Amino acid sequence: MSTTHDPDHRTAHVIGLERDEEDGTLLLRARCSECRKTVLHGAGTDLDAVQLGWRVGHCGCGDYELTDPHRVVPQRLRVLRREDASFREHLQVAAHRRRVEDAEEAHRRALAEARTLPPREARRLRREAAEVLDAVRAALPEAAE
Ligand SMILES: [Zn+2]
């Protein structure tokens, strides 16, 4: 639809796409082509479902179509996807570190408890605790839930 010169076809050009740090909402920042005011429009939380199109105007000019003549959205989506990926990776690494620390603590407790047990049970407890610790240490962070 190339009706950009139709005076009734108002547009607002996208100048930014950000994610609200608090609630994860995607925010499209645009500039009304008529009054040049900067407006913000929510765009859901899904990077794969960002939509432009008609919006109720936030500037007093009436409705306008959000358009992206400068290809801001695809460029920002690439950056946001990278940020999401590294954030998820960070969470996985942190969760793995916590599981290893928990397993080390459980291992220490088992060794202490083994000292109070008859030799055969002590050996079994130590072996089981060591196996659990090895398994947790060997697990990759990606295996995190
Ligand atoms: Zn306006």
C-alpha cells in the first residue's frame, strides 16, 4: 500500500524497539510524521510476533500506521534476540553452579555421616555421594531445566 501521500493516511515511523526491563514488554518507539511527536506503543512480549500496522494515535493527530521505512525493527530484533540468548545462558550457568554447590554440600554431609556408620555402610554412602557429585559436575549447563 503506497498511499504515503494521502493526507488521510497518517504514518508514524518506527525509530526504536526496546524491551521494558520490568515486565518484558516490547515497546515500539515511533515519530508521528505529521506533528513529529515521539510516541510509544506496546508490542507484546514475543520477539517473533512484533506487529506494525494501524494504531490509535498517541499524539492527537488521530490514528496512524506504524511503518518502518528505516528497517529499525529487524535490526533491533537481532540485538534483542542476542540479549535474550545470553541472558538465558547466564541463567543456565548460574543454575548449574548452584546445583554443583548443593551437591558438594551434600557430599560433605555424607562424608561426615559416614564416619558414624559401620565400615560397609560408610563405604556405600561415600561411593553414592561421590557418584552424585560427579554426575552433577559433569552435567552441562544446557541440560538445566
Ligand atoms: Zn501526530
